[in-house]
Amino acid sequence: MYKILVVEDDTTINQVICEFLKESNYSVTPVYDGAEALRQFEEETFDLVILDMMLPSVSGLDVLKEIRKTSQIPVMILTALDDEYTQLVSFNHLISDYVTKPFSPLILVKRIENILRRTAVYSEIVIGDLRVVLEDCTIFWQGEKLALTKKEYEILEVLAKRKGHLVTRDQLMNTIWGYSELDSRVLDNHIKNIRKKVPGNSFVNHYWYGLSIGWRSGVKIVKKNFLLTSSIIFVVVTVVLASLYFAMPIYYEQVKSREANHEFEQVTQQMKGKSIDEMKSLLTDYSHKNNRIWFNLTDAKDQVVYPTVEVSETQDSLQLTILPTMADGTAKHKSISKKLKTSDGKILTLQGEYSLQPVSDASHILLNLYPFVLVVSLSLGGLSAYLYSRTSSQRIKDISAATRQMTSLAPDVVCVAKGKDEIAELAQDINHLYANLLTSMEALKVENEKVAESEREKAEFLRMTSHELKTPITSMMGMIDGMIYGVGEFKDRDTYLHKCREILEEQSALVQSILAISKMEMGTEVTEEVFFIEAGSRRKSRRLQTDGRHEALSVPS
């Protein structure tokens, strides 16, 4: 038989709940205030707690927090408060259901059955090789029982029950420690120990990744700059050596041809208007000094005038044409010729020949040197790029660290702006933005305090009104359901019909009081507008509004 703790300060509602649960074969323990509920919870073992929020001595929310410090027992909130804040706070403490008054006792019993059915299903949770036995608070990994501390077990139990859902840090710390202001490193250490005891379990890793708050990105700036610089060096070296390999022969030929033409032109200028003997003497002197160009001089009959070789003393000469001798047959030969007039008017032809040595050997050398040059260039350039990237990105790291500290909204956090480049401007912009943010937040804080005070007064009035209206109505509905279905003491219809009439009369008087107060407040607001228009007296209008609120809050419950 399931044992249920019913915490409700209204005796009639408490009685209705208990009678209907008894009819459904549940064992119930009724209590009427928060302190008594905590004492009963410590002394006995229950399967479910039905908890009201507005309790004497200790509030329902404080009772829930105390229960969650030591237990994950299912808790159903049963209250007249239907505001969003109360519901969010309750669900953050992992309640099983939230029911607002008025309610149907029959539906309430069905909700309780569903909660207990879900709890029975989760008496043992299996996730891969991990098995969590909730009854005796033990966890097995690959069939072996794990030696866990109490906090480690509670963390794993919460994660196991929330399998498939994200569990935030605040939820874990609220559930296990009862508050979220705990240093997150404490939770980190527990998770680290769990990972060591449950190695390779994707379940733990998955949820820890969900809990982690990281500043992760794809590739960091240092690595990105290093890779980019290395790629540029590789492309540049490759393009330069390839250009040299293909362009060097062409460039070499053009340079050598230009030098030969220039030299030939100098020689022809010196020979213009000279006699044949003077021309031969000039060519002989040139051949002794330089043999880059081989000259020969012929007359109009194509007879070689230079060079000549004297073979006898009879003035006869042997005509001999000398051609340049090349080292190998792969050299290219080019010739230049020009007509010259001697001092006595004869026309001679000066012809010069030169050779272009092949540069294929140099191209092959470049090809062989390419890997070595590439490795050296990448090594030196990569090292320089890495050091530069580390140095240049340090300021960005400093700015990043400062912005992380700014998440704490500490007033003395500043991004250091060194230099006058874009990074320094970014740091200054962040500082200005952060300063404006702090100023705006301070102004909003002051404004929020004013609004919150006003809203608290309104909320308190609405809470009191809601409680005063919903609680008796819930009591009356419970008694009527009990009389209809003949549950327990409610079979005595005469007695409980009189009680229902008394409740209706009390509620009628309360409603009349509330309507009177509402009309009074409306009149106060009109009076305020008149004062604003005619006299502009803010203080008087505020005093009128405050007096109206005090009267609203002084309605007897």
C-alpha cells in the first residue's frame, strides 16, 4: 500500500483529500503546517507528498527545498497560486505535478495514480552498461557495483531520470545542494570523478557536454595564421621556381643577344671611315681582348679581308675564314652583319658571330633544388609565422579573457587597449559598451525595484484574494463531491450542507468587500488624474493611491 503525506492547512480540503485517497486504498498522513510536514517526513517513509504552498510556520516552497536536499520523492503541488513564477520555481525543484485550486477530487486521485505508476517504472533505470537501482540507491557498471559517494550517486540518479533531456548546472545544484550559488568547480570535480569510475560511458559524457559552458571554435587564430602563411610561402616558392625554370632560357637569350649587338655596334662605330689596315688592326686588338664575338671582314667579291694568315715573304697571302668553335653542338649560333665604307671609298662587309650556351643544366639544377628550397622556406617562414601569430593574437586573447570576466558584471573589468590599430579600437568599443551596459543596468535596477515594490503589493493582494476565494470554494466542492459519492463522513449530508451554506455566505460577503475596494481604487485613480491636471501635486496623488492599497490589504480574511 502506497503511503502519502498530505500537507494542507485548510482542514476541510485536507479531510476531502484524505477521504478520497482512503477510498482508493492509500495510506494517508494529514498535516496542517510546514514544520510538522518536515518532522513527519524525517520520521517516516512516504511514496508521495501532496504539498500546499501557503502554509503556516514554514512555506510550502521551503518545505520542498528541504525535501530535495535529501530525497527525490515525487511531490505534487496543490495550491491556489497559479502565477508563472511559483510554477517555474516548483518545477525547477523537479516536482511531479502542479495542481491549482479548485480541483476535482476524482481527477486528483487519477493524477496521483499516474505519478506513482511512473515512479514504479523508474525503480530501476538501465542505460547501456549502466544500471541504477533506485530502491537501495546503488549503481552498477558492467555488472559490478560502483563505489560512489552520496553526491556522485545523486548526480547520476538525476541524469538517469532525465535521460534524453538537457539538465542545466542550476538544476543539478538546486536539486542536490538546494541552491545554485555553489562554486561550479565543486560540480566539475564530482563529474570528473564519475567519469573515472564510469569510463567511456557516452551517457555521462553527453550530459556533461550539455552542462559545459565553453568558448570553443573551429580553428584558432594562431593556427589559422600559421596555415595561411605556410600556404602562401608554398605557393610563392613554387611559382618563383617554376617561373625561373621556364623563363630563364628566354631571358638569357635576350640578354646575351642585346650585349652582343651592343658590342658589335661599338666596333662598327670605331671602324667607320678607317682604312683597311686600320680596320684589321682594330679587329686584331679586339680579338686579343675579347673573343665573345668572332669577326670577319669581306670585300665586294666576298674575299676575306680579315682574318688573314701570311705564309711567305712574296706578299702572297692565304685566305682563311675562321669560325668560332663551340664546346658542344647544342649551342645556338647567331650572326650580325653591317656594310662599312673605308677611307678610300671601298665597301666592306663586317660580320660577327656569337654563340648562346644552353641553360638546360641550370634549369635541372633549379628542379633539383626545389624540394630543398621549399622545405627551408616553409620551415623558416612557418616558424616566423607561428611566432608572429602567437604575438599578434595575444591581445585578442586578453580581450577575450576580459569579456569573459565581464559576464560577472564586475565594475572594475577593463579590456586593455594597446596600440592604435583595429584591435585597440575593438577593445575601446567593448569598454564603452560595457560601461554603458553597467550604467543602464544600474538604472534598470533602480527602476525595477520601484516596479517590483508596486507589483509585490498588487501580487500580495491578489494572492490573499485568490486564497480567500479558492480555498473555501475548493472545500465546498470537495464536500459536495463527498456527499455525491458517499465518501466517509460526507455521507452525513445535513451537517455538510449547512457547512456549504456558511461557506457561501462568507464568500458572498468577501466578494462584496472586494467589489467595494475596487470601486474605491477606481475613484482614487480618477482623483489622482484631477490632482495632476489641476494642481500637479504628485505627492498627494501618491498618498491617495497608497491609502487605497492599505485599505485593500486590510480586508479581513
